[in-house]
Amino acid sequence: MKKEINMKHRWQEIYDDLKNRLNNGEFSVGDPFYTIAALCESFQVSKITAKRVFQELKREGWILTGRRKGTTVNRSHVRKNILFIVGSDFAETPDPSATEFFICSRLLEGLRLKQEVYNVKITPIGHKFFLSHLREFVNKDVVCLAAFVSDFRDWFEKNPAALRCLKTDIRPILLHASEELEGFSLTEMDYAKGIRLAVEHLVKKGHKKIALLTGDINYSSFYLRFKGFTDALQQYRMPVDLDRIRVVTSQERQSAWDAVEELLALPDPPTALVCASDVRALQVLEYCEKKGIRVPGDIAVTGFDNRGETGFSRPPLTTVDSKLREQGAKAVELIIRRAAGNVDTGVKITVEPELVVREST
């Protein structure tokens, strides 16, 4: 019987050797790594072979190439624990129908996308426990919803020492931000651009009478969507008709139904409706189905967020993907870069929205 001979390419041999050394802790995060030239000299190989080794190590997250610091070690041989601060309801009794569940679950998916790449573990922690044990989280790697800081603004104002601890000692990365929060690093999505994408799509479909159904514009996330809507209309030299803008603050389905009924009862009703959230858009589709209104024949409808339900509604909903998974993944990358000393505080990462076109337009 012939023995099988496993012939490795030279780049694979070098890659395996370096990976074993990285795994064994010979290098620490932030340490300088070989240059291409040093790799060629140490292993007596060509630049092509050395570049292939670098390519594979970078792909797995082991090394990071920067302009100022050159190539440094990016991944620890010791698993890093990243703590995700979530609403206690999400941690204890998750409700899939709740907005927070959708946001947190998508962010969590994004955070976990990078677990293997960067050798990290994501651990959700309830916000009540976090607030009552702040000092236990000093110098830990923490991420949380930006809304967490905003929602507890009054509490932090009454407890300035806790705010100082959070900002100076814990330094969490805030996810899904809709406003800048001084002193924090954060991820955000361009809300205004997301709505502009929806309006531009409808304009290209021939719509000239476009309405907006939004939440309370006193909240920054809804204000930015409102601004994106009005900016897009002005860009296409279309009038901003306040009669075609409905602000609904109640979460009840009937409130959205009443708003749609009012819009369609106008003397010159809209032919398209931009909704500032998928929840509202799905309620609109329910109303249209109930009343025998054809979508998109009588009115086109768009949403915002790209919730899982939007691909199964009748008809499937055109919506803006808020890229929550990407924001989670970017937060992990930022933590790794920060551990390697490659970033300062106050970093803002903006991800681009994406319009997902389906049958409702």
C-alpha cells in the first residue's frame, strides 16, 4: 500500500509556523510583527510567498497593517471577553415583538460574526446589574446601545461620579447612535441618507406625490429621517407638503391606520408612502389589505430597518437596512484596534444604509 504524502506549499509551512507561535503567546497584541522584507530574509522566500503568508494571517485577524505603526499583532492567543450591555428585559425575558429585541439581536449577531476571527467571546449583561456594579467593569471591554446613555441621562446627571466612571474608566463603545455623545466612541448609520434612498427609489418609479409617516421627531433618530425626507424632496424640486407628513407617537396599530386613512382622504392623495420604521410600514400594509387598497398599484410603501418580517409581508416590503449587524462587527474591530493601541477615544464609525427593494414598490 502506498503512503500518502502531504506536500505543503512553502507559504503554508511558514503560515503554520507563525500561527503556532502566535497561538502559543510568543507575540502579544500590539507587538510589532515581521515586515515583508524581514519575512523574506528570515525564511529565505520570495516577496510573493511572504505576501501570501501576510494575506492569510490578515484574513484570520492575526495581524494588522497600519501606516504609522507598520504591521502589528492584532489577535490575542488568550480569548478576549466583550461584554454587551443590554436591557434587562432582553437578557431575562426576551420579547421577539419588541423593538429592542430586534435591535439587540441584530447587533449581537454582528458582534458574534467576529468571535472566531479575533478570538473573542460575547457575553450579554443586563443593564440593571451593570449600573449597580459599575466599578466591576472598569478596564473591561464593554459595548452597549447608545440609547442606554441617552435614556439614563437624567440618572447620570444626578450621579456624576457614575458618568465619570463610565466615560473615563470603562469607556464603552456605543452602538446604533443617532447623535454624538461627547467623549464616547460609537457606531452609527446615516439615517438621513437611508430615507433619501427610499425617496430616490420612489421618484425613479415615477412618483411625484410622496407622503411620510414618522414617529416623534423630537427624538434624534426620527428627526434625521424626517430631515432626509424633506432634503430629498427639495433635491428633486418637489414641494414639502405638510399635509402629507403624519407624526404618530402612539405604538397602537389603529394610530397608523388613522394616519393612512387621513392621507388617502386628501383632495390630492399621495401615490407613495415612506414609513420611518418597518413596524409602521407593516401596519400600513395590514390596513391596505383590509381595505382592498392595492400595493403598489394604488400606493407604494417603504419601511426602515429591514426586520425579518419584511420579507414575508403581503406584499414583501421594500425597506432600508440599518446595517445593525455591520455596526456590531465594526465595534469588535474597534475594540481589537484599541487593545493594540491603534486608535484614540472618541472614534465615530458610520456605516452606509442599503435599500432592499421588494414588491411593495
